[in-house]
Amino acid sequence: MKMRKKHIFIIVILFLILLALIFTYVKVSVAPKNEDQPENNTQEQNARQPEQKILLLVDFGEGAIKEMPVNLREGMTALDVLKIGLENLGISLKTKDSSGIVYVETIGEAEGGQNGKYWLYSINGEQAPTSADQMEIKAGDRVEWKFEKPSF
């Protein structure tokens, strides 16, 4: 009789564990989604959306031009594009912050001030109206940096 009670007790415990597992599975699989929180499916969204590109051109003068497509990220500036592109090309960059404005001093071996030349940039062939760290870029833009004498 004692052995039978022990078997029944073990069977009841196993049955309760099984019920708990089933209840947990059902609760997880039918739990409603919280509509207030965004879904965490960034990889799925990225797979559906084509990558948006920006073209970076760096003109060192005398026919030495480097070209690099850069993937667009939200809030990206012309300076961000330059930093990423140069890093991918293995070219060094030196900037200077003066009164809240960032200037590009040196790209590779071309240092601003040599022979009166400086690093100037344009977006889609138009001189940019602000400093590169403030100029936000959009998909399809062409960001061109030239080492040249300023016309102003």
C-alpha cells in the first residue's frame, strides 16, 4: 500500500509539471502584442528595403580622385559621409573645431593651406550653404570634396 501511494504521488507531481508547461506554452503563444511598442524587426525591415546610397568623391587635384559609395543612415551629415568613406578607403582625416564649426584640415597628405588650397565640399554640384557637420544628407546625394583654391 505504501508503494502504491508513492507511485500515485509521483504521477500527480509529473501531471502538475506537465500542466504547468502546457499553460506556460499556451500563455506565451497566444499573448496579445502590445500595440504601443514598436516591433523589434529591424533586420526584417532592412531586408525588405534596398540600401540607400550616397556617392562620395574626394578630388585631391591633378586627376587624383577617389570615389566611394556610402550607405545612408538617418541624420547623416556630409562630414559623416567623408569620415566613413575615408575610413573604408584607408585614408586619414584631420578636422578642427573652431567656434562650433568643424573644418576639414587634412585628407591623406593634402593639408589645407598648401599653395593656397583648402578642402571645400559641394552637394550634387552645388556649394553647400553650411559647414559639413551641419549639412544633412539624403539618399542619392553626391558629396564631393575638392582640394582647391577658394573662389571667394
